[in-house]
Amino acid sequence: MISRTAEYALRAIVCLADKKGTPLTTQQIAETTRVPAGYLSKVLQALGRAGLVVSQRGLHGGFTLGVSPAALSVLDVINAVDPIQRIRQCPLGLKSHGEQLCPLHRRLDNAMEMVERAFGQSTVAELLAEPNRSRPLCEATVEGQTTEPSVVP
């Protein structure tokens, strides 16, 4: 449904949101989210260009969120790295379809519209606040130490 790049971006954003402003290096985020560091670096660059993360250089540098988790939708994150592709015209290029989609492609596009709407209405803060023992990232590793997941009662 979404690309691997979008999945990795969501993992990174949730990780940063969970750390509440503590700068994390690419390596720390990669370890926590189980995303290959090289791939993650490119994802973080795209998120930075979109203003969703901020990078700080130096000894205590790293990445932090550039947007409040409450104001950041899942769709914002996906659109920053690999937007959901809607079907605007016949994917088969059939001239007989013109501007109208056939029943199959119309239904597929309607489904994508519902997915977009659901992702647009879900914020990163909501993901972290859900009362569930299974957190988006079950355990976090920061500076080589495994920390217990925070559990919302």
C-alpha cells in the first residue's frame, strides 16, 4: 500500500517524536527503527527538505522533529518521501476511456482516496498516545543502551 521508503520515514518520525526533542544521530535512529543507515540517511534528507526534521551538527547534534507531533499527519510524512499515487487517467492509455476511469480503476482510486483521508486524519501524536501495550517501536536503543518501552496504561 505504501512504499518501503514511506514506511522507513514513518518509523524515523515516530522514533524522533517519542524522544521528545532529544537529538538522535542517523545511527541511533537506524538501530532503533531497524532501517539500514545508508537508506535512512536519504530518507532523513527528504524529510529535512520538507521541513519535517531538523538536523543539528556538532558533538551533541543529530535529528529532531521540525513539526509538533500533534500537527504532523501520517500523510504529511508519506507525501514528503513518496506520495500516494492516485489514478487520474486510464493506466492502460485507452483512448476510449477518455477522462473517465473504468469501474475497476475508479474503485481503486476511490480506495486510495479513503487511504489518503485516513492517513491525513491520523497524527504522529495519536500514534504515540494510543492505549496499547505494543508501541510503534517496541524497544529503543539510544547510545547502545536498550531502554524499556514506555507503556501507556
